[in-house]
Amino acid sequence: MSSESILRHAILGGAFTYTARPDPMPGDLRMSWGMAVLVLALFYSRANKSNFQKLQFMAHAVRLPEGREEVRGLLSGEYKPTEVSVRIEPSLNRAVALAHALKLVKIEKGTSVALTDTGEKMAAAIVKSDDTLKEEVSFLRDVAPKMTDALMKRVWRLEDLL
């Protein structure tokens, strides 16, 4: 028997076992975290809806303590809009798509996202839980209602630089 045949026989006739192990993944890349942040941001926003600019801004800020501090400082007047980091969060786009498919949110005219009744129940359950997403709930409860279109325009367009 040639060495190739021996190898082939061992591979095809051998017993294999597979043990599934979780892959380490940062929390902000987990869809469950992304959808939770999305529904919480909408839950605390005016009329349970928001445009994509505000959602992107909050999704980026909520990830790290420094981001949360910057936004709180912006709202209190401690920071200027040019001093706050702004970034598009690809995970938010995926979370919106998945939440829409699960009927947690609805997309209105392609420009804003609104919470459905199911999404509102999910957000209320997260808020009610004492040990789930405490930092995120606290941050979004504080800042989401204060996010105005005028403020977002200043942050995203950097008009203060002119």
C-alpha cells in the first residue's frame, strides 16, 4: 500500500471528534449587544425614533467609558463639537438590519428608525433587569433625549472649525 493510500485510509476511516468552543469576540461586535444598544437608544429617544446620524453617534460613544464621558461633556458644554470623536459603526448597520428583520424596529422613509411595540417590550425588559447593560442603560437614558438635530449637524459637519 502506498503512503498516499495509508494516509487516505487513515483520514477516511479514522474517528474524528469535534468540540465546539466559543470564539472570543468583543462585546460591541456581538449582534445581541448591538441590537440591545439600538433598542435602548430608540427607547430613550424622543417619540421612540431617531435618524441614522444620532444612532451612529450614540453607538460609537456608548462602546467605551471615554466616549461616554466625551458625549456627557459635549452636552454639558465642557467639550466643543470638534473635540468629540465621531465614527461610523458598521455593527450598528448590521444590528438595524437584523432588528428590522425581527420586527423590533421599522425604517421610515429610509432616513429614520423607529421602535415597534415588540422592540419597546424588549427595551423595557433590558431596563428592568438590574444586572444587564447597566452602563449602556445609564448613558443612553441620560443622553438620548438630549440629542438634537442641530447638535448632530454641528458634530458631524464640524461647522465650528470655520
